[in-house]
Amino acid sequence: MLTAVILMVLCSTADSVRLVGGVGSCSGRLEVETRYSWTTVCETDFDWRDAVVLCGELNCGTPVTLQGALFGKGKRPFGLREFQCEGTEKSILTCNTLTREENTCIHGKAVGLICSGVLVKPSISFSSPKTISTYFPKQHVIESDSDFTITCSTLPQFQGGSFKLKVPWNNEPYTQHADNHLASYLCPEAENMYHEGNYSCIYENHVNIGRNVLLTSESETHTVFIQGPYDVRLVGGSTHCNGTVEMPKRGRWRKVSAMDMDPLKQAAVVCRQLNCGYPVSATTARATDETWQFLSNCSGSESALGECKHVIQRPTYFTDTVVCSGPHNVRLVNGNSRCNGTVEMFHTGQWRKVSAMGKDPRKQAYVVCRQLDCGYPVSATTVKAVDEKWQILSNCSGSEYELIKCEHVIAHRTGFIDKVVCLEDFFFSSMAESPPRRFRPPIVVG
């Protein structure tokens, strides 16, 4: 019994382009496929605007060098198309063309092209012994006066070359030879006014591909923030917002107890300083093995525990444990209640203004009002900001329960901030009495 098998092959009739004879797919001699055969392009049929389109089409950046016979004569015949691109087309094959007569191109003038994408993008990495954790990728928070290192590296694509590190405190980058395809830069004793800002690595190399040309490629940008070390912490709890109160002294963290054995005022200061809301509970319990510890005396209005009066004393055998309501990382300020005003988010030890990425703050406003237990937004507007060096751009879907769950980017001087009025503030704005924290609708009985 014979079985007949019919094999159908579908071939593409679409034309395509390529660079051959160079390094990778972003440099070489230009060849165009037309009706299943490859042809070479004549130098006189191809100019710089054509090269801009081709490098973009091949995802190779921008043209660096365009020269006839740069990558040899080639063995393929010359095509008859003269390309006339504007420079904005997506593909070289969609550009206007003119038909040239045969045998009018001098042999040896085949188009050779080097695009900037021939270099692999370098990498940038960050390290510091005193890194403070952050929610944001490619952004690093470190303690002031601590050292940090920026390392630039690239794949072993070409030998030699050098790295230029772009830094926030100097318009001129710092140059260092690439040793084994990397270079490291040590920044000692970080300070806010010098070291806080954006860093990126530029790799450059004189490469002999067709001829000696200077190629450059820049890494992604990383941002460094400098934060003064806290002089208080809560330890032994489930989050940084609950646990036993400690303060540093002479390189060691020591337990803290209120002088009058009433830790509530001290707890209010600790929760405020750690951006953890307000104290839910504050208790004093017996401590063990405390050689030296702090006795504190707070009024409750201080912004930091270091502002309270303190005595360091031999063992008192008492220590304070605090549970805060937080952590809270969002607030509305400069309004007439906690439910309206300018949106701010706590990041890297500071409250920073917030603006929606698309300048439409409504989705973000839903998240803010929900997180602050303020109902839903009545209005959300974007206004001009002044003197905002660093601020946060957010991108919310509107369904998030916390602003930190949205996508965020730290931006430099965007000049816009968001203002939000939530329902709770709107409902109670005409009432003489202060509203309860949460609006509860009346219960219908019977």
C-alpha cells in the first residue's frame, strides 16, 4: 500500500538587507536581497541619510563610518537601485529609489558601513559596605561618609579601550583604561552635595574594522542617594516599625528606657522618626545583661530621639518595646486636613514630592486616598513645582493598595507635583467639628 505525501513549502518573497564581512551584525558590507538573490550596493547609490535608516532598522544605533570598499570589494553583482531616504523611514526598503543603468558603478566601491551598535552596551554595578535597602531598582541608598565603588565592565568583544565614568559633581567624566574589560572607581566618604546623583559608564575604543575608528557606547544610568545614619532603631520585631528601642553610642547599639517609666511620649518620637506612623503600644519590661543603657526624657513633640534629654547609665535592667502603626510611605501635605494636599512619598530618608508619569494623577489619587483611609478622590490635579531637586514619578493602575506597589522612577527636576482631595475631606469640610478618622455611613435598622 502506497501513501502519497504532499510537501508544501511556503517561501517568503519579502526583500531583506544585511551587513557582512564586519564584526557582528552592525558593521560590514551592505547587501540587499531581491527575488532570492543578494546584490551589493554601490557607494554612489547610498548616502548618510540612507545609513541612518539602515542602522536603525538593524537595531544598531546610528552610523559611525560610511565608506566604499571599507570591507572589501565583495563578490556579488551591484544592484540597480539608488536609495533616496529621508532619514525617518523604518526600513531601507521602504525608501524612494531611482533605477540606475547597468555597469555604471566602479567595481570596488561597495558600500561599507559601521553602526554605533557594533559595541555591546557596557554594564555598571555598585557596591558599598553601608548600603541601606530601597524599593527602587538601579538606585542605591548609602550612609553618609561611607565609601562606595562604581564598576564599569564590558564583554570581551575588543581588546583595550577605556571607560569614562559620568559623575554628578563634575561635568568632565573620569577616564580609566579597561583592564581585563573592566574599571573600578572608588568614591570615599560620600557626601550629599557631591556624590548624590546619576552615574553611567561610557566605553570607548579605537577599533580596526575596515579602518581604525573610535566607537563609544553608554551603559544604563544608576542613581546614588546619601542618607545620614539613624540614631534610633527598633529590633526584635516583625518589621522595622516594632521592637525594642535602641540608640548607638561609641560604636554599639544600646537599649533605651524612659526615665519616668512611661514610654508613650518616647514612642511617639521613635515612630515619627522612623516614618512608622503613631505608637499603637509602648511598654517597659525588664532587660538582661545591659552593661550600659540610655535613660531618655521626651516631651513627645521632638522629631528625633536624639533631640530628647538622655543619660547613659549602668544597668537599670529596664527597656522599652514599641509597636507603631506604620510603616507609612505616603502623605498629603499643605492642605487643611490629612486627606488633601500635595502628594509626598518617603524615600531615602526624605519626603519627596510625587507626580504621575503621564501627568494624569487620577489613578494615583485612588491609591493615595485608599492607603490613607480617606475614601476616594474628589479631585486630582498636576501643578508646577518649585525647588524640587529630586522627586518621584509614579505609574499606577489605580488598583494598588499602597503607592509603593506602583511603578516608580526617581527623577531630577521634572517640575510637576500632584495635589489630591479625597472624599473624607470633601464630606467633612463644611462641618465645624473635627471628623472621625474614618467616615462610616449610617446603619439602616428595620
